[in-house]
Amino acid sequence: MALSDLDFLGRTVGLVGLFFICCSILHQKPKHALEELFGVYHGGLRRLRGSVFRKNQLVLGFLCAAVAVILEQFGHVLGDGSAGRVAAASPSAQVLTWLATVVGLCGVLNYLCRVFSKRHFKRVVRETVAEHRWPFDRNMALTAEIGELLGVPQDPDDTVERYVAKLKRHLALPPDEAKPRFPTRGTKLEVSFK
């Protein structure tokens, strides 16, 4: 690959990385901030879901920036000395190619980041709920949100107990709450560095 093509690719990937880093810095949508300010939003998984997505965006942005730095650093070694396709194109074709590449990369990587974040978030919720034996019957709004996230259908004729039992079966939890949710004096304290 030509040096000009590697420079073009490195700068493009670097700009995409900066885009994802900037997007990850945004803390909250203005609509969600107003809902919390006016007391309309009463908790749930939205903030945690956004946190997982922003973390993955930050990692993706850093990886893109690292690839850009590597291409910039080693472009002279990797380049073959030819003029390259980018240098041979007209300036308007270079701009259009650059814009299409940036938009295409941002779109594809954003979609992949969303898919990965959704799977990661589902796994985190599933593991945490199962590990700590979440008391589903105490907060039905959050229970319904967790059930919807995990794909447990909620029938109109479901009672609270029936839906909680359905969710516990889906998570393969025992029906009774044998394990205390919070440690007591007689409970051995376990530390996990996962």
C-alpha cells in the first residue's frame, strides 16, 4: 500500500476514534436530564445501559486512535513507495472519498458498538441479578424492565407472583430466597476481583 493511502487511512481512522471518544464523554441526553429533574423518571436500567454503551464507545475510540498512531508511526515502513490511489485522485474525489469513509466507518462501528453493548449489558444484568438474588417482587417496574431486557414475555393475565416465577425460571434461580441479599454478622465476607 502506498504511503499516501496509509496517511489517508490513518487520519480517517483517527478522526473516527476522536468522534467516539467525544460521544463517550456526553454524560446524558438533555431529555433524560429533564425527566430526572422534574421527577418523571423514577429509576431503572437506562442510566446503567448508557454507562455500558459509553464505556464501549470510549474503548472503541481509543482503539481507533491507537490504530491511527500506529499507521502514522509505521506508514513509512509499511508503504511500498508507489504514488497511491489517493494521491492520483482529484481533490474533489479525495474529499468525497474521505467523507464517505468517515461516515461509513462511524456508522458501521456505531452499529457494532450498540450490538456489543446490548449483549454486554444483558450479560451484566443477568449475572448480577442471579448472583445477588434480586428481590423481584419488591420493585415490579424494575422487574418488568429486567424481564423485557432478558426477553421474558409479560402476559396481560400474569400476576406479580407468576411473572416473578417466570423470570426466576428463565434465570435458573431457585424459587425461594434462601440466600440473604445483604451480608449479616454470621455471613462470611467474600471479596471478588472480577
